[in-house]
Amino acid sequence: MPTTPEHDTTQPMRVCIVGASGKLGHYMIRHCLERGYEVVSVCRPESVAKLDEFADRIEIIPGRTDDRDVIARAVAGCDGVLTVLVPWGVHNYSTGTAQAVLDLAEPDARLVFSCGWHISRDGLDRYSWKLRYAVPIVSHLARWARFVDIDDQVRATRRIFDSDTRWTVVRGSDLEEGDSQGLPVWSRHVGDPILASNRTRRIDFALFMVAALTDDELVREAPAINGCATESARAHEHLVSAGGAE
Ligand SMILES: NC(=O)c1ccc[n+]([C@@H]2O[C@H](COP(=O)([O-])OP(=O)(O)OC[C@H]3O[C@@H](n4cnc5c(N)ncnc54)[C@H](OP(=O)(O)O)[C@@H]3O)[C@@H](O)[C@H]2O)c1
């Protein structure tokens, strides 16, 4: 198990959020600011205005998240990097983003990436018919329309799984909006009973991402998460130890 570098507790934690202008990014900014973290965020130049409400409290670096010069500037001196992996476009945007963060972040930094349940680390996830059949069909059609490339996220996460950095890949269930219900439960494999409800509030997905920065149990894990107040989470509460179910 990787060792934990000491964080200088006299200094606030400095966290970079890559892809901060989206919905998940907004929630992650709020959770980080509530914890007193310094936040530096990267978003596409055309999206900077989406961060107006935070402009006096965070540093904003406009740029494409797969631009290595942009990422090098943003992650310098950061204790943690939260990266939203998106499947948009067909130009290896996610792969380029992930590779830049893996290569350029501080050697001891905690690196936390977001994706969905469709990503499998070891092939042992057990998917519903919807995920097994619908996702490949939709992803094929979307790629054909040059709109979304889900395989790009798959390639991005392969690189992360092969990396010896201090990474965590958080795999989100279906999402909904609403007030926080608390830290989601997690398990190593989709198909585990505790995940059956397949529903997490987006605010709590962000909470899990931010909490992972300081949770060494999650280093080199790919937790699949589910809302803690869902039926399946409550029914299998006894399986949860140290935040994760086996
Ligand atoms: N949506 C779901 O149901 C769901 C379920 C499970 C997991 N997830 C995961 O959750 C994370 C956030 O997903 P979300 O759906 O909630 O989206 P989101 O947080 O609103 O983020 C969307 C991101 O995509 C970027 N983006 C949009 N169009 C783009 C383009 N053409 N090229 C490059 N970047 C583009 C946005 O940047 P701009 O602000 O610059 O447009 C923003 O950073 C993702 O990692 C996703 O895989 C989502």
C-alpha cells in the first residue's frame, strides 16, 4: 500500500479542479471552499463566466483541460487534483486530460478522477442489461455523430489504472439533483447488492470526490458509489466498513 506523504497542516490544502465549470465541478468547488482549501480551477475559455460566483475566492486558469501547458501551471504546488473526465467530442479529450494530470501533478499529490459505472477496472463488474447493451449502442451512435466518445473515457481510465501515482477513480451511478444526503456508500464492483439502487445525488458525488483527497483507503481504488440514503444502501448498511462494501 502506498505511503502517505505528510501534509504541512499549517498551510491550507491546495486543490486543483480540472473541468470545474460543469455541475460536478461547481459542487466540488463549494465542498473545497467549505473545508478551507485553496482552489485553482481549469475550464475551457468559453466557460469562464460559469465560475463568476466564485471568481473572488478561487484562481481560474482558462484553457482546454488536455493542454499540457495549462495543466502544468494549474497543478503546480497542489496537494490534490480533482479531474472531471468527460466523454465529449472525439479528439481524445479525456485521455489527453488524464495523461497531462498523471504526468504533471506533484509526485505525491492525490489524484481523484470522475467517471461512470460503465468503466470497469478488472472486468468483474456485473452489469444490468441496460448498461451491458444500451451503453455500447448509444456510444456507437454518438461516436458516429461525432458527439460523444465513451471509449475515450475507457482509454483515459486504463492509463490511470496503469499509473503508479496516488490515484482514485470514482465511478458514479445514475445521478439526480437535490440536497445532500451524506457521503455515498461504495463497493469495488457494480452488481454488488449495496449498489442496486443506482442513484446518487450529484452534490454527494462531489462530496465523495473531495473526501477521497484525504482518504488513503481509496488510493488505487476504483469505487463504484451509490447514495447512502437509497434503499439498497440502507438494506446493506452492515456491509459497510471503512466506507466501502465487500
Ligand atoms: N450525467 C450522469 O448521469 C453521470 C452519471 C455517472 C457519472 N457521471 C460522471 O460525472 C462526471 C460529470 O458529469 P456530468 O454529466 O455531471 O457533467 P458536468 O459536471 O456538468 O460536466 C460536464 C463537463 O464537460 C465539459 N464539456 C462539455 N462539452 C464539452 C466539449 N465539447 N468538450 C470538452 N468538454 C466539454 C464541461 O465543460 P464546459 O463547462 O466548458 O462546457 C464540463 O466540465 C463525468 O465524469 C461523468 O462521466 C455522470
